[in-house]
Amino acid sequence: MKVLNAKNITKVYGGKENINSTKALNGVEFSIEEGDFVGIMGPSGSGKTTLLNILSGIDRPTSGTIEIAEKNIESMSKDELALFRRQKLGFVFQEFNLLDSLTLKENIMLPMILDKKDQNLMEAKCKEIMSLFEIYDIGDKYPHSVSGGQQQRAAVSRSLVNGPAIVFADEPTGNLDSKSSNAVMKLFTKINTELKSTILMVTHDAFAASFCKRIIFIKDGAVNMEIVSKGDPKEFFERILDCLAVLGGEKNEI
Amino acid sequence: MKFKDIAIKNFKVNLKKYLSYFLCSGFSVTIFFMYSTILFNRSINDSGDKEIINMVFYISLVVIALFSIFFINYAHTAFIKSRYKEFGIYMTLGMTTKDIRKIILIENLLIIFSSLISGLVTGLLFSRLFQMIVASILDIENLSYAINSFSFVLSISLFAFIFLIVLIFSRAAASKFEIGELLKKSRENEREIKSRILPGILGITVLALSLISFVCISEYDELNSNMIVVVPHILVIFAGGYMTISFMGMAVMCMMKKNPKRYFKNLLVLTEITHKFNQNKKIIFVLSILSSMIVFFVASPFSLYSLSEKISGINQPHHLEFASVYNANKINEQTLEDIFKESPTKLKSETKVEFLSLKFKTDENATDILGAKPVISQSRYNQLTKSNLSLQKGEVFNAITAWQPGTFGISKGKTLSLTAGETSVNFHVVDSARAPWVSSGNSFPSNSGLVLNDGDYAALKEKIISTNIGTYYIFDFDNWKGTGKAIESLKAELNQPNKQNPLGLNESQKMLTVLSRLETYDTLKRAYSMFMFVTTVMGILFFIAAGSVLFFKQYTEIGSAKEKFYKLFKIGITKKEARKILSKELAVTFFAPLIFGSIMGYAFIYFMTHLVGGQDVMTEFMQNATKVVFGYFVFQAGFFLVTRKKYVGEVLEKF
């Protein structure tokens, strides 16, 4: 079953007819099946983040259609989108974006709190997920008083708590050293394999990307190529590097 | 590109941050300058009320100067704080603290000069309007507009001094800058909140108890004027207020946690407000104090002003009165009748009371203004004051009429000797207490009057010379406000025979003046309007200060709020929900200090009213204070709405 289906997405900044306008996306088209773990890669300025923002309803496309869980999100109003995001989507951001003023547990509950879910349901769901990620015992602590790894797990827990159709991850390893990156990516693999969560991750880190099942490469605002893992991360990593070399630019960065 | 260019470039980029600092300084300069033009205006100095007006404006200037120090310093600090991160980056790139100090100095000099000049120019432009307003409020005729060079000298030197102080402080602070701290400071604003109920409960208990106790002691004359009792009370009230502000949020949060359903429903608002209070407890506390000052300073004179009619009625119960004695104020019936016939308002009642002006002596060496006391017979006293004194032969009752406390040397149980002509007679003082008198105390100036048994009174009357037998003339009219003409002609008439006296009036005769409700009212109203003018200006200044502090606070928080709400936006908060949270948070920050301040303000007003013995008008006083508080809330609400629109708009920009 298709969880996400993007058709001919364009995004133009600065007005359609304007000479100064820039085309960030130019007819992106792909789809994601349930249980998939897709990485989106591309050189800086290729439109990765724009794409992710559009797919997750944070930004709007200039044209094209996006269907998530059989709903057309580009036709929704802003408020409908907000409701849709907290009910159907999960988010993991660079730097985790936990709110410092809330405890880990409250942070994790946040999407459900916003949605005014039943208290017992929230507690149960929270306990289930936090236990899975071994952070249940520290639920009453504040983000700054726990380790970076624990914060990551809390952030991932938060993205899963509402049982999302798809989890969007924006450079989740962006600011991390290789050891922490490895830990985070293992978490993603875990939720993908054990919880059957569908994940869409934007990254420029080839190592992180090698955990994915499938990589879509973007260049100049359009899908350039796509590769699928055969199950061996090492081999997949090599292929990613090759693709990046073909795309240009990014191989030296690793 | 030279160092100077960097500083200038910075100035251009950071213009928005500078703007508030610039406006605060410029505003202070404008206000100060406008006031100083009045102080140095010769035509005011030539007018009748010179001394009062000079004092009023002198005090106002001092207050404005103090206010400017606080205000400019606050604006400056807020301004420097908002740039910590920038300085941190500069230092990382290799600037020394000396360089940073140089940047701060150059920027400040630019702001200071521009604000000083524009402040003076605005002040100059508005001073004419201001002088006209002042003249009409204070009823000063022939005020000619004038600008004196002293105003410039004074304003420039004062603000040069203030800026110098501010600069010295900021330079001292800048030399302690550490890169790490500068970079961190902008982020460390969200600290953990410990869940404790007790301190919050304690705080509010201390506040409530100290307020109640303060109100209670107000009613006791021995306690309310005793600094050792009053000062600790005020300090404890402030401490209680501070504790409440610091810890109440936590306590509420803890209590709410017991009901998870409600707790989670309000989670974001609650944590947001608690954190804001925790971070800004000092600001909120200062705002509360400022608010209490606004309420107190504006409400008291406003109440006095609007109560001047009632107060003049208390101070001067009869519409027109005078005492005729010592050959002064002699008038015959026919003349009186003629005067009142022409009066536009009709005479309602007329009372004449005979009294004796007697020299007196006590063991305590009591004295009085004229060296004599008015003495009245018991039957006449009881009749006119509706009392029922019954004095035996040889007894005297001392009715104290002065507003100052004390018995003025005539105590119960002691002996008082009265001198009539050649003979002195001793009397036993049966009581010496505050009591009504047949006339208001000042028509025959004295701090008390004496009442004697009718027999004793008649005996003394026999012995004294006729000029010491006096008469109180007491008149009431249909409408005391229309008695102006009668007062004028009466005064003219009474002064006439005295004029014929070649020696002129002696000191005692001069003190026997005509008293009227109308004049008392006018004097009170004039004094209160002056009082109100000064304190209202202070109130407005405090209001502006409080408003600016709030504005700066919100302004410096926009960045972190934006970030936070963008996170929430991504997770899926709707604009409506976010706006609701922000509104609630803002409302608490805006109105909590006002509520605290109003409560304290009420307590201070209650206390002050008791202190000056104004229990009679307490209800009206409180009603008027409530009007002021209400007005303050309305103003603040307007201010809140404007800030909310701007703040919410900016924070939710990306929504």
C-alpha cells in the first residue's frame, strides 16, 4: 500500500512569473510503500529540505499533488494540516527539538496532548514506547539533564507516539559524531523493522543513508536517480558514495 | 575596512535594537526638558503661587531625573544583553574585550548624541503646548511662553551625567566578558523547575498575612505612625510578594499535577507561564512595585480632588462664619442684612453665639495661638452641639478642635485657672477630649474651646472688659457655592472700620478672619489639583516605565519564542492553539503585576488615609481608587492588545 505518493511537485520562490524567481523543485515524483525506509540525498541546494517541508505539510508546493495515507494534503487548510501532522505524521529533527521546559515524558506526549487525547491512553502509549527505548525510568527528567543519546531516543519516541503513517526525519545525524550517528540510525532501523514504521529521511550523510532500504537522489530540484539496498549496508554505502560522485560534489565531504 | 567602519556598519544593521534604547533616552530628555522650561520660566516666577509652583516643579524634576537614571540604565542593559551572542562571536574571532568596549563606546556615543539632540528638539517643539497646558491646569494667568538657556544647560548636564554613569558601568561589565558565557547566556534561559508546593504556599501566606496585619495596624493611631512597626510590615509585604511571584507557578503546577487530565490540557500554558515567571521574577516584582506606586500616586490625589467638596464640608461645616471680638470684625445687624440681601443665594440660617475670650494658665504651661481660649456657657454649648454636658460649679470641659493629636497642655483632672479682668478663678478639668465646637476652630484661632457651668460663665462675664466678650457669627445659605459675592462684600465691610483705626490692625485682630466653605473648598481644590498634577505625571512616568520594561522583555524573548513555536508548529499545533497559548502567557505577564500592585496600592491607600485621619471619607476614597485601578486596567488592556498583536504576529510569522 502506498503511504506517500508525490506527483510532479514544483516549488518556485519569488513568484511564478518573476525573473528573479528560483525553482527549488522542478517536478519531483516518487512514492513510498508502507514499511519502507527511504533516504533522500543530494548536494547542498538541491532542494532536499524544501522537499521534506512540502511533503510534511510545513510548506506548500507551487504545483503538484501529495497524497499521504490516502489524503491529499496540498488541498488542506493550514489548520487541517496542523491537525493532520499531529495525528498522522511523526517528526525527528536535527538537534532533536525537544522543548526544554517539559519533561521527557511530557515532550513525548506532546502530539497527543495537543490532540486532547484521553489521559489513560496517553500514559499507556507513552509507557509502551518509552519502555521500548529504555527511557521510561527517566521520564520525569528534563532534556538538559539527560544524555544526548537519551534525548535522541526521546525525540524518536515522540515521533512515534501518535502511531504515525509516516515518520519524517530531517538530518537526524546532522550534528552528531559517528558513534552517536550510528546509535540513532540503529534506532531508526529498529522502529522500521520491529514496529513496521514507514520512514522518510533527508540526509547528506552517506553513512546514515546506508541504513535505509532505498535512496532517492535529488539534483537541481528533480529526482536524479534511485538505488535500493540489497541488505548489505557496507555494499550499499559504497554504492551511495558512487552515486554521490556521479551527482558531483559531495564525495569529498565524507 | 577599519575598526570604526565595523562599528558604524553594526549600527546600521542593529538599528531596530538601538531604536528602543534611543527612544527611551530621547523620551526622558524630552520630558525633563519640558519640565525644566517651566521651572525657569520668569513669568511663572512672577506669579502669586511662585513658591508652591517652584516646589512642585522642583520635585517633579528630581523625580524625573531619578526615573531617567533607572529607565536609561534599564534600556541600556537590555540593549547590551541582546547582543551578547554577537559579542561572543566577535571575541571568538579574536577581538579583545578592549575592542568590544570600544564598539560599545562608539555605538553608545552615537545613540546618546542623537537621542539627546532629538530629545531636546522634540522638547523644544512641545514645550509651548506643555506650558499652555500647565498654565490652564494650574490656573496661572498671563503665562508667557519662554525658553531659558538654563533649561538646556541643566538638561544637557544631567543627561551627560546619566550617560556617563551608564557608560562606566557597561565598560566595567564588558571587561569581565568571557566568550563561553556570552555565547551560552543567550541559551540558558530555560532552567529546570523543581516541583515544590511549599515555598509558593508560604509566599502567598506571608503576603496575605502581612497585608491583613498592615490593614489592621492602620486603624490604631499608636501603631500606624510608628516606623518600627510600619517599615517591617512594608518589607514583609514586598518579600511575600517576591516569594509569591517566584514560587507560585511551581506550586500551581504541582497542585495541577494531581489532576493529570487538567494538567495535560493546560500543560503548555502552565509550563510556559511558570518558566516565564521563574526567569523574570525580578522584572515582574519590579513591575508590581511600579504598579502599586501608580495606583497609590494617582488614586490618592484623584480621590482627594474629587472629594474636595466633602472634605471642605468636614473642615468647614458652616458656610460662612467669623468671630467678632477685641474690637475686630464689628458689624451691625442692618449692614449684615443689606449684604445678604444682595447675595444671589438666600440666607437659610443665622446663629450668633456669645463667648468670652479668657486668658488661662495650667501647671503644664499650656498656651494657645491668641494666648486665650474661647469660653462658652454649658446651656448654649449643649443646645448648639446637641451634647448633654452637665458641669458643676467650678468645673470646666476642654473641647479639643485642632487636628493635630495631643491635649495641648490641658489634661483631665488637672487645674485650669482663668483670668477675667483682675481676678483669676481656678477650675477643675473634668475632661479634655476631642469634641464638637459651636463654630469651626479657626474663626477664633485656638486649639480648643472651654465650656463652663452657666453660673460660673455669668460670674466671669461680669468681670471682664467688654472688648473680650465676643460673638461667633455663623451663617448657612441655600447654596454655599453661590456665596462668593456675600463673602466679598462682608470682607470689605469688616475691613473698613479697621482701616479707620490709625494704628492699623494688631496681630490678634489680623487672625480673626472670615471663614467660608467656598474659600476652603477653593484652597483645597487648588492644592489638590497641584498635588494631582505632580503625582499624575509620576504615575504616567511609572506607567511608561512599566510598559517599556514589559516591551523590552517581550522583545528580547521573541527569538526563543519563535524557535519554540516553530518546533510546535512542525509537530502540528494549529495557529489558533498557538495564539491561545501566547495570549494567555502574555496576559499573565501583563496583568499579574497589575493585580499584585493594585492589592498593595489599596493597602497603602488604606494605611495613608488612616494615618492622616481620613476615616470619614474611606468609602469614597476606596471607590475613587477603584476608578483609578479600573482606568489603569483599561490602559493596560489597550497596551496588552497592541503588544499581543505585534508579538504574536512576529512569533507565529511562519505559521
